[in-house]
Amino acid sequence: MADVTVAQFADVLKVPVDRLLTQLDEAGIKVAGADARISDEAKMELLTFLRRSHGREEAAGSSPRKITLKRKSQGEIKVATAQGRARTVNVEVRTKKTYLNRSVLEEQAKQKHEEVEQRQHTEESKEQEERSEAERLVAEQRERERLEAEARIREAEESTRAHAEEEARQRTPC
């Protein structure tokens, strides 16, 4: 099918023209109006967009996330009755099994692992910052204590010097 107008394509699809125009716009296909021509590539692009939006097709080339198998088996069981006769009963067993796509599970596990590593890294960096802050505070405290001790020693020396000078003045006769 060669290039056709949007109105002709809407007729073929049996869809109103304005609805087709909105779908084309949602799919990201730029069309001027109902008289504009639409190529086969644009039609295929619209088809894949609509399939994805309606859930029939996931990403291009990917397999479904999970597959569910439903199985039914039928059998017969002979059951004894109170009168001693054997009676046949039909039994139907239904099983349902779901298989998940391994690549999806591996991807989820990888994302969780990366999140855990990121959290651990941030916690370690916070702990490191706290340790360095604590070390800085301890160093500042030690420096303050050293300065205070030096000041006390100077005061003690000055007081002993002043006291010695006072004693020396008292001993010497004027």
C-alpha cells in the first residue's frame, strides 16, 4: 500500500479521522491534517505505538515478563458405596504454573544491589565525616587545654617572680 492520505487511511481502518489524528499525534507522528499523506513507515510506527499502549507488545524485541501455564487433567476414581458397589467418579485436576523471565529478575536484583551499595556508601561517608568532625573537635579541645595550661604556667611564673621581687625589696635596706 503506497502513501495515502490520513482520511483514506481512516476509511480503511473504519475509524473517525479526528481520532486517528489524535492517535498519530500521541505516537509522535507529525501530520498537518486529514489531507496530509502518510507513509508506510509512519503506519508501522503507529501500529507499534498502539500495540505498546494496549499492552500487547512490550519493548521491541523483548520477551514477556512472565508466562502462566494452565493445565487440566481428567481421570476417574472408583469409590465404594455403602451397599458395596463400586461407583466411578470423574475427577478434574487443574494446575497453574507461572514462569518469570530470568533477565527481568536479574535486572531487579542488580538494581536492588546497586541501591544497597549506594546506601552503604553514603552511610560510610557520613560516618567518615562524623569521625573527622569528632577528631577535629578533640584536636581543638586539646589545643585549648594546652593554651590554658601555658597561660596558667605564665601566671604562676609571673606571680612567683613578683613574689620574689617583693621579697628581694623587703630584704634590701633602702
